[in-house]
Amino acid sequence: MTQQRPGQEREASGGAGPRGWRTAAEAALYGPAGFYRRPEGPAGHFRTSVHASPLFARAVAELLRRVDTALGRPAALDFVDMAAGRGELVAGVLAALPAEVAARVRPYAVEIAGRPAGLDERVAWRAEPPREITGLLFANEWLDNVPVDVAETDPAGVPRYVLVGADGSERLGAPVTGADADWLARWWPPGGEGARAEIGLPRDRAWAAVAGRVTRGLAVAVDYAHTIGARPPFGTLTGFRAGRETTPVPDGTCDITAHVALDACAAASPAPARLLTQRAALHALGITGARPPLALASSDPAGYVRALAGAGEAAELTATGGLGDFGWLVQPVGIADPLA
């Protein structure tokens, strides 16, 4: 029998009564009529680095090539795209790889939605990653959609679970206790009355579980992130619908997301890990946003225009205050860090 968590006060289907945000978001995002099962896919509602420019897939392909070299060019090289959406990243990576590497790659797309039409037949589409991975596991904007409970400090200074109704209305529930309280004390110490926090323990466990499947190679998580020195005082829970940020309502019509405590995720796995910004990671992979030399405009006008467009896309991927501020959690297993 499944034990009910504190704050999980009404878990019956059909939205009967308020319940914890983790339970509500799980149903709204991944239930039978959930947001991530909608036919338009995530790209119909928000734009990730994958959708911003093909340069992102090329950078991931370069990272996979470096992992391949570090592994000694094995006969079979795994590439696992966690939370694959409609397969945009895995398709872009396969297209960008050198032929010799592509011939040895075993590509996996991990996603709860059905396989999209027209995806490269080489891609294995599955609900779970392989049990053992030799290569690169890449989780782009996955952890922010692993549902978490929300806590709010009451007038007496006690962190309590926030309960939410099907219409998005909230009230405070039971005090936070047990492992959730321990997580808050270590990673997001409660603030004064009205302060909120997203309890990231499910994400720590989710990351440890998938990263632990990498026997040799590299595990990478890329996401909106914060660290213990700069937690947002009122949390980050929000929604997205049709390209716009909106009030999060757990009814299946919008994305429900919250930034990730990547430092806590990093500490959840036994393998050493480090954090860096997307800007630093992409620079290390050769994506800089530098303008092409002006002389190219005279010698090769068409090439100059293409290079200028690429520089603009690279600048968006690495922009301060934008995509460049995303956090990268990089965890090598049995190899040197290919981004060092």
C-alpha cells in the first residue's frame, strides 16, 4: 500500500479537494490527459535551447564526440536524451555527428509521450533509460518538471505544505516533517512568515537514479537553477501556456515548473560532480557568439551572412540574463571531465 505523504490530503482522481503540489502537478503533467501527453508537445508552449538554435544540438554532438574519445571509441556508444519532447535534440545530435561516430551510436529518447512520426528509425523510444549506459546521458530541462511539494512559513515560523485545488487556489496544510524537513534544513532553510520553498528531494532522488545508470561516461543535467547562497525567497513555481508565463493551475492545460536546486542534486550522487553555467559550458564546446571577421563580407558575402546568423544564435544561447544563465550539472564516471 502506498503511504500518504503529509500534505497529500486528497489524492483521488477528479481533483476532489486540495492536495500537495507534488501530487497535483504529477497528475496535471503526466496523467492520462496530462500536459506532456498533448499532441503539440512542449514546443507548442515554450522554447528551450534545443528550439532556439541547431547550434545547441551541435554542441551536444561535440560533447558526445569528446566522451567517445575519452572512452577510447567503444564499439557501441550510448546517447540518452532524457525528457526528449518530440525528439528534436536526439535528431539534431545524430545529424551533427561525424559519420564514423554516428555509425557506433545507440540513441535513446526517454519520454512518456508516444513516439513522433518521422523520427529517425535508429532512435529507441522508451519510457525509461537503459539500465547501463556507456556514453552520454543528457537531461535538458527535465528536472524542473519533476514535481515537488511547496512549503510556506506560517505566522508561527513553522514551514507547512502548500495545498492546491484544481482551480489553483492554495491554502496551508500540515507542518513539513521527516525527510522533507531535513532537506529544507540543509538546502533551503525556511525564511520568515510567507517565505516559500520548493522541496527538491524528489529531484535529488530522480537524478541519482538516472545518473547512476551511467557505468562509464558522462551525465549532464541542464536547467533553470539556483544554489544555496541565492535561493529565491518566495520560490519559483510558475506555469507556461502557448509561449507565455502564466499562473500555475494543475488542470493539465499548462506546464508547471520550478527552478532546480542543482547543488542538492549534485550532492545526491556518489560520483563527483560540478556546476557551471550554460555560457561557460557552450564556450568550452566552441559556441561563443563571436562575430565573424568583417573581411569575410568581401571575400564570401553569403558565408558572412551565415556566420553572422550563427553568431546571433550563439549569443542567444549564451546570453547573460537568459539561456546562458542556465545551470549545467556535469558528472563524469570513469573518465576525465570533457568540459574541463
